Amino acid sequence: MARKVPLRKCTGCQEMKDKRQLIRVVRTKEGDMSIDRTGKKNGRGAYICPSTECLEKAIKNKGLERSFKVNIPSEVYDSLKEELGDSDA
Ligand SMILES: [Zn+2]
């Protein structure tokens, strides 16, 4: 049975990719942002490739800010970078 692979757009490079190849960044009602590795956290989600390169792009083009319609403080980006760095190791 062929199931259509769900595609999501990376907020960094703007490419459509298989959802499973992307990581989900979630923003909760409380305004906390974190990387959702389970894909099951509640809140608004945005997708990004698991690379700091795409995160840098997302910072530059304000892709995440557009997705979440909020200002994102730089410490949020810092913690996302840290989490991404961990996944590379
Ligand atoms: Zn990307």
C-alpha cells in the first residue's frame, strides 16, 4: 500500500521535505519554544532541517518568526542551536 509521504517546508532553506527528515520546533501556549523530537507536543509547530545551517537561514529570513507570528528572542535561537548541535554529535 502506497501512502503519501507527508511533506513539510523547512523554515530555513524553504525546501519541501519528508516530515520525518525534519525536526519540529514547537511553541506552547505559554510561549516556550523547544525542539519536539516526538512530534507529539501540543502547540504551534514549524519544521526545519536538522542542521545549524538551516537554523541560521531561518534566523536570517525570520522564517520561524513568520511561522509563529511572534518575536523570537535570541536566547531561544541559542538553545535551539545547542539542541541541534547535540543531535549532530
Ligand atoms: Zn532546510
